[in-house]
Amino acid sequence: MDLNDSTSLAELMSRYVSTETGFGVPKDGWRICLAHEFKEKRKPFQAKDVSLSNMIEHVSLGVRYLRWWYRKTQVEKKAPFIDMFRALPLRQIYGAPLGGIGGGSITRGWRGDFCRWQLNPGMYHYKTVIANQFTVCLRRCGQTVYQQVLSTERPPTLQGWNWGYCGEYAFYHALYPRAWTVYHLPGQNVTLTCRQVSPVIPHDYKDSSLPVAVFVWDIENKNDYALDVSIMFTMVNGSGHKDDKSGGHWNEPFHLEKDGESVSGVLLHHQTPVNPYTLCIAAREKSGQEISHQTAFSPKGTCSALWSDLMTDGQLDSPKDSSPPTQKGEEVAAALAVSCSVPANSHNSVEFSLAWDMPKITFGSRERIYERRYTRYYGTKGDAAPSLSHYALTHYSKWEESIDEWQRPILQDGSLPAWYKSALFNELYFVVDGGTVWVELPEDADISGGLRPEDGGLPAQPDVIKDYGRFAYLEGQEYRMYNTYDVHFYASFALIMLWPKLALSVQYDIAGSVVQHDPTERLNLMNGRYSPVKTRGVVPHDIGDPDDEPWVRANAYMIHDTADWKDLNLKFVLQVYRDYYLTQDEQYLKDMWPICQTVMEMELKFDKDGDGLIENSGYADQTYDGWKVTGPSAYCGGLWLASVCMMCKMARVLNCESVYQRYRDILERGRAAFDKLLWNGKYYNYDSSGQSMSNSVMSDQCAGHWFLRASGLGDDDYQAFPKEKICSALKSVFDLNVMSFSDGQMGAVNGMRPEGVPDRSSVQSDEVWVGVVYGLAATMIHEGMIEEGMRTAEGCYRAVWERMGMAFQTPEAYCEKGIYRSLAYMRPLSIWAMQLALNNRPNHGKTTDKDVGQDSAEALYMC
């Protein structure tokens, strides 16, 4: 089932020259030698990549966008929510992010660099801070015999340090939310394994919110003599941003003893006017180990004094006083060292943590102040960093037990290929590193939109939001809109399976916005017309831009008229029942039911000829908004029929017989019309226009059926599509969109012509969308096409993680050659829909690596 699995791993590890395998490094995950260089270099999608015909068709859009972009960047001095002129260049460096959910994130690259920062909510800063490093010092008989920065870099600064560690002796291994870096020290017979642990734990709504990570250093001494080993952790006060030099920042040492456990470290207070925070590097005190620190040093110049300080005796000077506030233009850093003895042919370990405390946040417009979720447990005063560090260092082993318990059944399932296990867990990085915010609901907040339950609305403060807070994540790091709903439709499987309360919280927020109306006239860039920002009865595209004021002003996306987005309303209905099916939360279903009826009434307006099927025109399908559609279409029509089917089911659950009968009649008429207009004997045509491209094979044509299957429907009374036609359509997609595209090595292209060439009629039709491919694979698995589903998804993983160097930045899209679009995107979280489908396999859970063919309770993974 694997596409040359061992060959792919061998390529990423081909430059590794050591035989060391590290301490406790698992078999499964994404592994790469620190000396690896990716051969394939791609560029971001740009205007020159648009075909001449598409360029001519969209010239007016381009002019309007250019005017808007100029006003936004040059007049308002703001960052555009989508910047078509400053797309992120591909940096093939990223690793697993640090920290829990919604408290900000710091990404540590696979070569050990601290290189991607999202401390201000939703706003990314891509800067490698070179002074943020781990350094090792080996001493024998009172003399330092080896001291090395554990970095392959050779920077022009800090020349007093020993740089240039040979990457051929080290490798990185990620199985999110943990990662391991194994360093064999050449000529020293010593191996270091750095294990980073973040508290990302399914169904945990406390520890998973904490902005902290732990680094456990396992030291293996394979010599016949003892060694004294020191690990030093250095950190700049800041993130490499220009405000690092704004002045007023200061550091101080601390010591905290609680419940018989002690930690020591340095606090780095970053005193910016907006969203100030404190970084904290800390270490756990253990018998036989010494913790020392340097409160402040300048990360400029040679920095020889710090290097010599460590080399002298393996410890730092440990001044007791705080550092003075920095002057404007000045930077300050801190260092922390832990020393221990490692006997001959033995092992020891030291433990560090990195925490950041930004308890209160404001977004770009600075209109409101929000409190992050973790402040429920650690307060809002900005003094929580020592307590966070203490808690992390004394509880990370429990986190790891929970992570092992969660991951073990999947990792031990011998029927699942290695690439899938890596993809499933590592794609979860986006839950933390998607510009994610998780905040408390203010006491005076009203999410209902002003419509109360007695009038068909919601409570002002639903219990799930009061108890579990508000959650938002970006469409992508380059597409800066929170909770983009047509994309969340795919990604939501990760939340509903792992943190269902957060998924329901998002649904309540969206439901409350449905009844809202914002009459403010705004230019729509696609057609040049003005329309209201938000229309009542319509699901919003998103809940806002972090550079503005999310939750207050929705629909940052301004390409199309928001009143025309038919698929958003349908995706709301589909998610409501799926979420109820997976959670069995009856109150949630009752609360959502009137909102579902409201949005479906809006949809019925588009059934203009009364055949039970809604029609499209122009770019009214929001998900594929660059791909023209005319009349009923496979995608929107399929979502519509699935929504009608779910309305029938919900009406039955809630004993609303009249509603059931109404939608049952619509379903019967709609099914007949859908088949008549779109079925061509092998698959469903893209649309019913009869135009030259209307019979293109769309990879996502069965999206409605996918959600029915994920919700336990699709048969008997709740069947919208005949099984034989779904299977035929999926086979056509597999044969054409997958296997006839790039030799079956890159997933499924969005659109394929029946003759076996990609549909190039739009900028989206010849792209591969990774998240759509994972959803397609899930649909195949639901229909018993497990091998085809796995082969389809595998192509994306191999392309993104192994050939293109896009680990921990999976893009929205890529073409067969040369380009990609929108790095670090939300939609690939849909891979968890594959796991849901796999959970529903007959005899699921009976195959493990250790005991093939025998029942194993541990192998049954329950979402």
C-alpha cells in the first residue's frame, strides 16, 4: 500500500552517517537528517501563473484588488487579509510547534531553530532568532573537552561561540505533539536526544490550553569513563521583531518551590505597549544536578564572555539581581544551564521548559480586550510564567501518558501504513499553529445576535461557550480570516473527534451570526458592486480578520457578495447533524434546529423551478469560488441533497413530523432531478450547463455523500445518492483525477477532463487541494475502497512532506509542477475524517503490529 515507503525514508535520511537511533525515539513519524537538502524548490502562486484567458476574464478584479491593496497597505498601514503581491516564499525548515492550543505558538524548526512566531493573536512573524539555542559542554576530570552549539548554522554574529555542528550526525523525528532530535557528538562517544513535549491532549480542556513546552534531554555516555555534562539554553527577550529593540524590556531570575518540587530559571519581560508578555526559560531541580543562569547578555557581537563562562566549569555565574530595562535600540537575552554527572556506559537526563504568558490580548483594532483560556487557571495579572513552568516540568510525564494512550491504538494497527500514521498526527500541528486563539467569554457577551430561544434564536451565553470558551483558527497563515466556514467544513473533523466542545463552541458562534445583519455597504472585488457586509439568514464566510476585530465584524473576505454563498448554509446544516451524531448532545441539536430551518428557507429560494434542486450561477459556490458554475452542480447540488436528507433525520429525532414530510417530498424530487441533470452513466458532471467543460470530472463531487456517511446516514430512508452511482463516480475520480494525474503520485487534481487531461479552465481546476483529497479518501474508505483511498491520500503526503519540503506548513494547493498556493492551511485537518471512516471498518481494531489476526481491545480507537 505504501509508495516506496522505505525508499522515501531513505532519501530523507540518506546523509545520516551515524548508527545511533536515539533514546526512546518511536518508529512512526516524520524523520529527516539535519544535513538533508530538498531537491524540489517551488514558488508561490503569482499573477504570472494565471493563464491568458483567465487573466483577460479577471482583469477588472485585478484592477479593483490593486486599488484596494494600495489603500490597505499604503494609506491604512494594515496587512491585507490576503496579500497577492507578498506571498510567503517557501522555507523548507519548519518543525513541530511548541505550546498548547490558543495561547500563541512558537515553531521550532527541524534543524533546531526558533523560526516562526505567533504571539500576537493571528499575526505571524517569520524570523529565525539565531541566539535561541541549546549548547552542550562535556567535562572530564575537571576539564572541558568539548563545547558545541547544537546548530548547523554559521551565523555572522556571536562569533565567540562554536557553531557549525555537522548535521550528518543528527536527525529530527516528529510525531506531533512530540518531537525528538538525536545528536551524536562526533569523536565523543556521547549521544543526546532532545524530546520536546507540548500539552496537546484530546478531550483535555485545561492542560491543552497552556502556553508552555518541555524539553527533556537524555544523555547517553558510551565511554568507559564518567563525564560531567552541561546543557545550556539561551533565549532572546522577544521574537526577532523590531519591537525587540523598542526599549524597556528586562530579565530577572526566579526560583519556585511547590509541593516538594522546585524549578529555577529566568523571566524575560517583554514590555510592549500592546499585548505585553513574559517569556520564561526554566529547569527542574533534581538531586545531583546544578542549575545556573546568566540573567542578561547582549545577543550581538561575539558574546565570548558567556561562552567562556560555561567553558570554565560547566556552569554560569548566576547573578541574583534583575537586569536594567533595555535602552531603545538594545536587545537582551538570558541563559540557563543544567549540569549533571553521567557515569560510564550509563544515562542521565535534564529537563527544561519554555513558557510565555500573554494573558490579555487585543486584536488589530484594539476595541476589546480578551482573556486567554489558560487564565481561568493562572489568572490575568501576567505573573503566571513561573507557575506555568513549574506545572509543566512536574506534569509533562502525565501528558505523555495521555498522548501514548491516545496514539497507541493507531500506531499499533498493523493494517495502517507508516506514512498515514505520520500524516494523521503531524497534520494536527495546525490546531495550535493556525493563528489559533482560545479565549474566555466575557461576562457581558451576547453571542445570540439578539434573537432569543423563544423567538427561534439562541441563549445569550450557551453553556458550552461559558464552560469551554470561544475558539478561532485562521483559514491559513497567508489567508488571514478566522473560522473560514467553507474550509472549516473539512477541517472540523479534527475538532469534533478530539476536542468536541471546541467544535460545538464554533457552531454556536456561527449560529449566532446567522441572524445578524450588517447593512454597511462594501465593494465586492469580483463584480465591482456594493452589497451589505452581512445578510440576515446567511452563514458568514468567516468571523473576522485578527488585524481588525474578530467576533465583532465578520466576513473579512470581500471577494464576493456574501448573500450568494449557498454552500455555507448547507455546510452548517451538515455539520449540525454530524456533530450531534458524534456527540449525542441533545441540547445542542435543539438549539441548532431553528437556525437550520432558517438557513434552509434561504436556500429554498434558489429552487426556482420547484424540482427540489437549487441552482447556481457565476461563482456562487464559495469553496470553489474561482471555478465558474451554471445551473445545478455536482458539488453544491450534492451538498443540498445531503442537507435535505439530514433535515429529514433531525426532524424525526425531534418529532417534527410536518417538517419531516416537507423535506421528504423535497428529497424525492431533488434526487430525481439531480440524477436527470447531472448523471452521465459514470460520474456526476461538474454542472448542468451543457457547456464545453460541464462534463469535467470533479474530485469533490461526492462531498455531500461523504458527510452522510460520516453521520451514519446514506442508506435506506436517508439515502440521497444510489450506492452504485457513488461507487462508479469514485472509481472514475480514482482512475482519472488520481491515477491519470502525475502517474498517481500527487493525490487527486480538482478537475479532470474525461479524456484524461487536467481541466485548465480556471485557476483552481488544475490544482490539488490537500484537504479535499483527504476528504475524498475518507469517502472512498466509507464505501469500502480502502486501498484506493489510501493511495489517493498517500500521494499528497509524499509530495508535501517528503518531496516539496513543506512539513508543518501543508499548503492549500499545489499544481503538478512548479507552484503552490497558501502555505500552512486549515483544510488538511480533514485527514481525521479518514480516521473516522477507518473506525467504521468491519472488524476494525483486530490487527496490531504485535498480534496480527487477534482481537485487541487496545487497538480499537474511539474518537
